[in-house]
Amino acid sequence: MCNSIAAQAVCGKDQHITWQEGAVRREAKERALQQRGCVIWFTGLSGSGKSTVACTLEHALFNRGVLTTLLDGDNIRHGLNCNLGFCEEDRAENIRRVGEVTKLFVDSGLIALASFISPYSRDRDNVRARLGPRDFIEVYLKIPLEMCEARDAKGLYKLARAGKIKGFTGIDDPYEAPENPEITLEACSADGRPQCPESMARTILTYLESHGYLRAPMANNAVSGPARAIADWAERKTPVLDYSI
Ligand SMILES: Nc1ncnc2c1ncn2[C@@H]1O[C@H](COP(=O)(O)OP(=O)(O)O)[C@@H](O)[C@H]1O
Ligand SMILES: [Mg+2]
């Protein structure tokens, strides 16, 4: 499987392909949405809380009228990447494809939340380089292995320790921690208090606000365009589905 994917990538470069420009620019979409597109890339061990924090953050953003999309490692392996395994080469291809998908969303002005173990620095850095400086926000869930293993929400650590899963990150496969992530989330705050998923999501929200990705919170009636529709939907002021044109 690994070989065929490498072959496809080489084959793609041999085609005579010309880039087709769209008629609606990213900036126009961002203006309409009143937000700046980016990917929030969650990396960390299995059980570190990537999915939980991403879901919590997406909910908070939705309630503010922000248009998002959520890409989760387990879900993507059910579809787009169902033909990939966990060898180093397939993990690289997994992350490359997801990076390309997030780029499509970001170029449409959305805030994409991607939660993937993404254990290799090189794979994450390739996505960062592909997206560009302000479009990739790396969030490192710096949770000790012992804590992730104690949670063992899916029972996978138990299976890995018993040798029933091979190549499990943190057990018999490497995890390369980010060296310069935009945000590091730890199990406890500086004063030793445990950090719940809500407070972790709040940290990211504050980053997005202070770095200009979101419009400043404003009186709800000052919001317009698609952002208005999302805000109304979030507050259930309009019917959930309206088929009238
Ligand atoms: N900040 C947190 N504090 C305590 N428990 C958490 C926190 N974040 C996640 N969890 C719990 O840890 C387990 C694993 O979380 P999950 O989001 O599935 O991890 P991942 O997506 O990184 O594999 C879940 O049971 C979740 O409820
Ligand atoms: Mg997960």
C-alpha cells in the first residue's frame, strides 16, 4: 500500500495541469464571514484530549457565529484515509492529505479544527509550510503518557501493552513533541490546578481573539451576512432548516 501511494504522488507531478483561479477570493469570503481562516492543529498522544478540546472549542466558536469544520483522526480513517495504516509512511500520507483538506477549508475562510496524533515533526512542519505562517496554529496537548494511559478511554493502551496493537504511539512507536507550538496545553495550570477541557478551549479562543482571527465580540444585532445567519442559528432564532429561496 505504501508503495502505490508514493507512485501516485510521482505520477501526479507528470501531468500537464494548470491552476484554475476561482471568481470569489478568499478575502471576500472572510469579509462575509467576519473571520480569518486558519487551521487549529491539535497534536498529542492518544488520550491527551485532542478530540475533547477540539469539540469544546468548536461548540464555543459556533455559539459566537464562527463557521468551522472539525477533522478528527479516527473519523478521517473511516473514509478519506481508510486505505492507510500506521507505518511511518502511511502516517505521513495521512497527515499530508489532511493538511491538503484543511488548506481547502482555510482558503474558503473557515476555521478548521484538526485533531490528529501526528507524531512526526516533519509531517506537521510540512503542513505548516504548505499553509503558510498565519494559517497554521499548532496546539500541543502536553499531557504525560502516564496520564493518557490511566485515562485509556478506548482501552487501546491496555491492548498495546499486551502486544495486541503494534506500533502504538508512546508505547512502541515514537512521538516527537513540537518545539515551537503556538499554544501548549498542560494538564495543570502554573498554580497546580487541573485544566478542564473548557478552560483549554478558552485559552485557544483568547489566542484567536487576540491575534485577529475573530471579529471582536459585538452586540448581536451588529453582526451581518453569513456570520449573522450562523449566530441566529446558534441562538435558535431562525428555523433550523429553511428551504425557502
Ligand atoms: N482536560 C481534560 N481533563 C480531564 N480529562 C480529559 C481532558 N481532556 C480530555 N479528557 C478525557 O480524556 C479522554 C481522552 O480524550 P480524547 O479527547 O478522546 O483524547 P484524544 O482525542 O487525544 O485521543 C476522554 O475520556 C476525555 O473525557
Ligand atoms: Mg481523538
